[in-house]
Amino acid sequence: MKKVEEYVLCQLTSGVDSFWGLCERSPFPLSEIIRTIDSLKRNGYISINGAGIKPNKKGIKAIDCGSGVRAGEICHCCDGKGVVVGEKFQKIIADFREIVKDRPVPSLKFFQGYMREEDVIVRAALMHRHGDLRSREIVLMGDDDLLSVALSLTKMPARICVLDADERLEEFLKAVNREHGFEIEFIKYNVEDPLPKKMIGAFDVFSSEPLESISGLKAFVVRGVSCLKENGVGYFGLTTLEASRSKWLQIEKLLGKMNCVITDIIRDFSRYPMKYDAVDYEIFAKELPFPVGPNPGIDWYRSTLFRFEVVSRPRPCISPYQRFRIKSVDEEEDLTHPMGFKTIRKLSPPERGT
């Protein structure tokens, strides 16, 4: 059997019983999960009744006669992140939640969404563990997650600067600065545009959660690298659900070309809610070729965290003074965006005779 088929059947025989549960730990693209569930259903390996998915006798027999692989356990102390948050950062989580409760709601215009508050703080804790906070000058290429606020609460960085195209974020951060005495800088910036000259080579650390079209990934990462000093450090997130192995390979090669070495890749480091006041990124489920019930509360959308270091001087492969046109949505892979719905409709061939 194919790996993705083994994954689905192994999960179902291990207690997972819904589409959302299958997506939660999937190492495969969302498109492959959808196609596989539909294929297994058509071929009699699974049954789908309402919101539930169950393996049939044929499915159980197939996996028992196959590799025998079963779902492994994730560390319950750190949720697989490799970082246990200490007392100082536990206090920061409570303060952070209070500050961000009135944040701007995500907008489909920018394909926005933000990670869970606790994951933002764990990211800050990981940065501290690597020595990337204290007295460091940090630039954030986009800040839907409000990492700038979390970093300010640690009182460690020497400078925090946010580059973002959303004016609502600028107003929010100004208010936070006034109320809490922070000094978060904000520059309204579109990654397609040349970098402001004062940003180039000015920072020790950069962090971003980029768009996942290949041009969007390149733009955010290259602009971030352009902001780094000699021996600087970068962090960014990348999913497997909506970023193919091909994209991962291109980005890893891109980093090498820019004199950057990957030091850490931590799977499923950040989880994202997918339903917000103004945007519902789970509505794509209505387009699937099989019935899917409401999400019972699973934060199934995860991002892998990359950390890299510049070896000596950064060598951006796109000039920071050059305009770089990007496509914000990859219709073939960004299936949670309405522009990807037509791709979903192509994933399942019509039944014979229809």
C-alpha cells in the first residue's frame, strides 16, 4: 500500500474516527489525505457515516497484513516541541492572552490567521534557549501572531521591529506600546516592494510565518535574510498540509544559496485555529467528495518551525532593492483558501456511469 493509505488506515485502527483527526497529525499534504479517504471509501476499505470514519474488515485486514505500523505517541510534556515552558514564560502566557484579546481579526484579503497563544510563547522560549533574545535586534516579517508583543513581555530584546502591510496592526501595536510601555517599531511594508535601506543588514534575528505559495515563501525568507547582520539567525514556519515536498526542497536549496544553514526543524511546532469571527478556513470541507461533520475542537492545522543561521555574511538571491512580484495563493495546494476550492473538486474522479 502507499504510505498515505497506510497512514490513514493505521490512524483509523488506532482510535482516530474523523476527517479532522486524520488531518491533525498528517505528514502528508491535505490534497493527498482527501484523495486517499475518497479512494479507500470507493474501494471498500473504510465506511463513512455522517461525521465518522471507520475501517471495514477489508481495511483492517490490509493494514494487519501490511507494515504493521501503528501511531506513535507524542511527548505530553512538551507536545513534541522539545521545549518545556518555565515559570517566567508561564506568567508571560497569561499577560500575553490578556493583551491580545482585542487584536485585529484575521482578514482573507491577507490570507491571515494566527497561532495559538501558548505556541507563540513557546516560540519565544525556544528563541531564548538558543540565545536569540537577550540584547538582540529582532525584525518580524509580518506579525499576525503578535510575536512582537510576546518578545516585549520578556524584556530581553534590544529592539523589535515589525514590517507588515496591515494598517490595523499598526494601530493596535501603537495602543499596546502606550498602555504597556513597549517600544515595538512598525513599518508599513509589502514584501513585493524593495526593502527600506535602513533595514538591510540591521538585525540579529528575523522571524516570519510566510505565505506558502513558492513566490510568497521566497519573498518573505529572502527579505528576512536581507535584514540580517553577519552570522544572523532566522525563524520561519512551513506546513506539510499546504506545502508540498517540492516547495520544502526549493526553500532548503534557497537557504543554502544564501549562505544559510538549517540548525533545527521541529515538526508541528505551532497550531492554528481555523475559524475566526470574519474568516472560516474550514468551510472547504463542504467541497469534499465525502461527508465531513463539524470539527469537534481539534486544532488540526500545524506548522513546522525552521531555524537557520547565516554562515558569515548573508547573500540574498534577490536584491533587497529589487521589486519582487508574488502570487499570494497557490490554488493547487492552498485548499483552505476559497481560490483552492476548484482544485478540491478535481481530486475525486466521478463515479462510473455518472
